[in-house]
Amino acid sequence: MRLSSILIRVATFGAAALVAYVGSSTSVSLLEKRSGMAVQEALIDANMAWSRVIADGLQIVIEGEAPTEVARLRAVTVAGGVVDASRVINNASVKDTSRAVAPDFAIEMLRNESGVSLIGLIPADTDRESLTDDLQDMAEGDPVTDLLETADYPVPSSWRASMHFGVRAMDILPRSKISVSAGLVQITASSDSPEQRAQLERRIRAMKPEGVAMQLNITAPRPVVSPFITRFILDTNGARFEACTADTAEAQDMILQAAANAGFEGRSGCTLGLGSPSRQWGNVVSQSIEAIASLGGGTLTVSDADVTIEALIDTPQDTFDEIVGRLENRLPEVFALSATLPEPEVESETGPPQFIAALTDDDGVTLTGRLPNDLTTTLVENFAQARFPGSEVEMGTLTDENLPTDWQVRILAGLEALSRLKEGSLTVEPDSIVVSGTTGNEEASADISGLLVNKLGPDADFSINVEYLPELDLVVAGPSPEQCVRQINIVTANRKITFDPGSATLTAEAGATMNDIAEILSQCIDLSIEIAGYTDSQGREEMNLALSQERAEAVLSALRARRVPTSSFNAIGYGEADPIADNGTEEGREANRRIEFRLVTEEEAEAAEDGEATAEDSADETAEETPAEPEAAAE
């Protein structure tokens, strides 16, 4: 009995082990098969039908003959997207290079807060050490991952220029993906604001070499718009937007399509922003524009959740009632509609009272017209001086006690709107405000509309005739060379660039000043600047001259370390020359120890080049005329 019991137990355990072995083998086999099939399908979808996948345990082996080295490397990337990349073994071969054409060199560079990574195929003669040094400087301590492969083939003519451009672009784009191939650089990046995006786009376009195509896509976060406003006018002058804001691209398309149906033919595009009172914004605005078109004209203002319509004077009452009633029933509950059918104006012999402001770039601001009292006159004058700093305010107003109660508010709102322009005029009447002029801000019309609605209410009657001139746009055109140097001199006037006593070593306090100067110069392109160093008169003149030269060069090096393009900069030391204060006092000597930035004109640069060429020619002629001295005898 005992022997029989033991045999039964042994048999039972043996059977269980056999079942477990068969089950595990089946599971592993099934897992291998599914992994292999999934990777094979992914490779076929990626147009890599040349590949064969073998599942060996948990490993995935890729075999086959790839058409190029790039295709062989890419197969691993595709497989790594299906299974763990560490399980992939690449046993694929490449077609005979003696018969194959040269591969397409390509590199993809990624830079973010985690560091810099590169993957792709580059020529074998690439200076990897120099490239690595550039990337290490760019990463500023973050890791650099180099997954580049090399191939020994002739280098395409445009490859080096494309690669150099791609690396330079990534240097100024801390969050970017840049794909480089021969003759083409594709840049995708993000910025902190629309203004920064415009500056980055301008800098990158300026550095793009000839013969290299570029695809540039820099995104920026949408601004918060308050009030969220769209203002549309249809009258005898045609259909136009004084402001257009949308919360999504779909809403923008919907609004512009409704405007086009109403006769709008102007420059398309609405400001995409945050702050819409409802997801139905696009529907509400487009339906309201359709209502204006059905009325035959009028003014539409949609400010946040307030929809205001002012029809034309000659609109029939029954038509007005029908269309406004239909629109009101279609609006979502969050929106409120206010519609007005103006009565015919009664002509006055004297005309309505007016307040007029004229803004010119040269003469400042001239204010004329009616104000209720002397206190308001002083208030308006002080307000104008605050809103137009640096401009002379000339008062030519008269006192009139019979003015509307909101006259002061309307004038102050109008002056604030006028301050958004480079040049222009403002006319304020009891029932209307007209703002016109030129600006370098593409969104000025929308900004002014939002301002007036916010100050005067959504039913305010105002007209905006603002012309955008790109040459006035500092974001698009960039500041002029004169403006750049002027801004630098303002910075250095308030905070001097200081050095350790008797040396050319910048003090720690000078670091913040240099950062501000570098920020200004980052917005300037093709700038020729002379960095001039000066000292006081203490010490020997030769030593002061040398010290001033070293300090000017130290400033140049500090700018170069902050990645400012300095190829057109020149550092010159003038020593004790041109003192700006009395060297007999400590205050005067302190003032004379300075660094100045001066713009070098094209004429001066050409004259300097001609002078250098003349000096070189003279030196050559002198060398030719002077007989050569006999060589010293070897000792």
C-alpha cells in the first residue's frame, strides 16, 4: 500500500510538470509569434517590405537586404515603436555599395529641457569633435545624445551649408526639432509669445544661406483677449472688420466665410486668442454678420457675451424687427442682444461740439476743441503728457459748459486709443468717436476697438481707420541700427560696464548689464558697431591705451559668450583720449573710465577697408624697393 501511494504521488507530480511545461511552451511560442507579426506589419506599413522578422524568444531579429543604410537604421526605429528597443537585433544588410547609389544624408536634431539628441546619417569626413563641442555649449550642462551613423560617400554640394544653418538655428531655439538634408532645413519650434516668435522668425530668415530651402514653423501660445471682441461694419464704403477675434481656427473660418458672403474682400485673418465666453462664439458672430448683411448694412459689435447691432438709418422698421427677432431667438442663452435703429439726424446750424487731437511724429500732440472747465483742461493736458512721453503737448482748447456729462470720459478714452498709433488724429463728438492714422502694430485696430468698448460700452458709436505699415513694425522689421545703439547707450548710462581695478576683468555687477545689452543686440541684424574703451589720465599713456584696448576686447568676448553675432563688431581702445569729465576729480575720472558703443556707417566701414588696402599696398611697394639684407651666417 505504501509503495502504491508513493507511485501515485510521483505520477501526479510528473503529470502536473508535463502540463506546466507544455502550457509555458505554448505561451512563449504564442508571444513570439504575436510580437514577430506585429513588428513585421509595422515594417510593411513603413514601406519596408524588404525586411524579414524572426522572433527568437523575447528577441526580435530583423533580416533582409535594405536598399540604403538609412533604411536599415530606420527599421530598428520602427520596430522599437512596437516592442522594447533593447529586444531588437538588426541583422539586416545593405545592398552592395559598389552598385548602390550614395545614400541621402539626413540628420534630425531635437533640443528641449532634457538636452540635445541627434539621429541620422552624416558623411564620414564630418568634424564630429567640432560638432560635439558646439552641441555641448548649446546644451549648457544638459546631456547630449549622439546616435549618428556615418557613411563614406561623396558629400552633396549643399550639405555643409544646410548642416551649419541647422545647428545655428537650433542654437537660438531652445525648444525645437530641426531636420537637415542636403539643400533643405525643416524647423519646428515653440516660443513664449507672438512677439518672440516674430523676432525668432526674422533672425532665422536673415541667417538662411542662399541655395538652402527652409520650412519654418514656430508656434506661440495664444494671447488672452479681454474683452473678446469682433466688430464688423457694412455701409456705403463696403464691408470691413475693425476687430476680429476667434477662439479656434474653425470659428475663424466660419466668421470669415460669413463676412465674405456679406462682401468682405480685405485681408483675411482673425486674432486667435483665449477668453471666449462660449464655445459657440464662431456661430454667434457668423450669424450676427449674416443679420447685418440681411439688414442691408450696419455696425456689429460682439464684446464678450454682448451682441450690439446698429442698423443703417434708412432700414425699414419691419425688416429690422424681423431680422433682429430671428437672430435673438437663435442666440445661445449666455449672449444678450441689443439692437438699435437710428432716427434721422436733425441738422444743426452750429453743428455738434468737437474735441480734436492731432499726433505727428515731429510736432508732437495738438489738442483743440471744447472742454467743460479749467480743471478738465488741466486733467486732459496731464493725461496727454503721460500717454505721449517725449512729445510736446500743445493746448488750443476752449471752455464750454454745455457739454455731455460723459464728455471727459470719451476724450480720455480717445486719447488713449490715439496713443496706440505712430501718427494720426482723434475727433470726439457727442455721438461718435473717429480714430485714424498709421501704426506699426498689426493688431492696433483690434486693440483700439477693445479699448473703446471696454471704456465706453459695447453700444458706443466709433469709427477706426488705421493703416498698418510694416516699416513701422519693430517686431517684423526689427529696430533700426540707430535705435539699437540708442537703447544700448541708455542701458550703459544707467549702469556702467565696470572692471576690476587696473584690469580688464569684468566685475560680477557688470554681468546683468551685459545680459541686457545682449538681449537688445539679439533683435538687431547686420549691425556694425565699434566698442570703444576709454580710461582716465592716471598712469602712463601707453599703459592706459593698452588697458582700454583690453577692456574693449573683454566686452566683445562677453557678448560673444552670450551668443551675440559679433563678426561685424570691432573693439578699439582710445586710452585717455576724448575725456567727458574733469580728470582732476574722482567723479570725473570715474566718468572717463567707460565703454561706449558707436554705430559704424557703411561709408566709414568702406573708408576703413580702403585705408587698410592702401596701407597693405604701400607696405608691399616698400618691401619691393628695399633691398633684401644678407642672411646671417649660420653659427
